[in-house]
Amino acid sequence: MPVTLSIQGCMAVGKTTAVNYLKKHASYVHVSYENNSAVIQTIKTRHLNKNIFDDYVEIQKLWIQNEIVRWEEAQTHRCSVMDFGAEEIEFYTWNYPKSIGVDWNIGLALHKELEQLKHCMPNRILFLEASEDTLQKRKEKDTSRSRTFFEYYIKNMMPLKEAWCTAHWNADRLNVESAFQKGNRL
């Protein structure tokens, strides 16, 4: 049976750095990067707005289907590590509406899709965490990504994500500042 680990945490915490390290130093591990360009392009082409209920439902259907395909690919390998996984899509699906102050009936609108997504959950989640100051500095140093959603994410999504992650039995937390404070790097 394949084993799947998901690396989770805020933007700029070091998820991609961690999976890049594994790809370089643990060739027996399949690395699955978050690949969202096709979904983003479809959202733009269809002019969908995540702040409108019907559009949000369509957007999340796209994200969920994308994640199902990604998970199916990961299952063809003995051991896979994912840069975000199905748990991220599940978290966002339920919590983005809360973050903008609306109470949409997501469970009814996406019941079938969320049931399918449940079958794509990782065996374990490693939740990387760091202080807001560290995350901000890392974001500023990384000019390869725009991260236009960063400030909103820190203030509105991260408190929800930390509570969500803590509630999962299969999630372990690692503070990357204390783990690597002596200059050690992944």
C-alpha cells in the first residue's frame, strides 16, 4: 500500500524547499509538487470570482478534481511526499468563505466532490510553522513568486489553518525556526 506524506504550512514557511531537498537526497521518494497553473488558467478564462457563491463552487470543483488526479498519480509510487495535498483543498474549501465573513452551505453544494476528496487524504501531514516575522522576511527574499495573497492569508487563513491542523490526528507540527535555528538548512 502506498504511503503519502503532505507538507503543510503557510506560504514562505519552506514547504517547497523541503520537498526539493527530498527530491535531491531521497530518490526513492516520489515528490508531487502543487501544480495549479491549469486550474488558475481555467478560472481566469471563465472569469470566475471566488467571492460569489456559484463561482466559488465551480472553482472548488476544479481544485478538487485537480487534486484527485494528483493523488491518483501519487498512488502509483510506493512513497510520495506532496507539497500540499488534498487536506489543503479540503481546508480551503471549508474555510475561505469563513475568512470573508459568509456562511455558505458548502457541504450541500460540494457534497459529492468533498466525499471523493476524502479518499485522497495523506497518511501523515507535517505542518511546518514559523513566526509571522520569519514568514514575511522569507516572502520578501523570494522574488520568484508574486504571493499577492500572502498578507490576506497570514491574517485571515492561518489562524483557521492552525486550528484545523491541530484537530487532525495524523498531523505533526514542526517549528522550522527552532528546528534549524543554528544555521542548519534543509
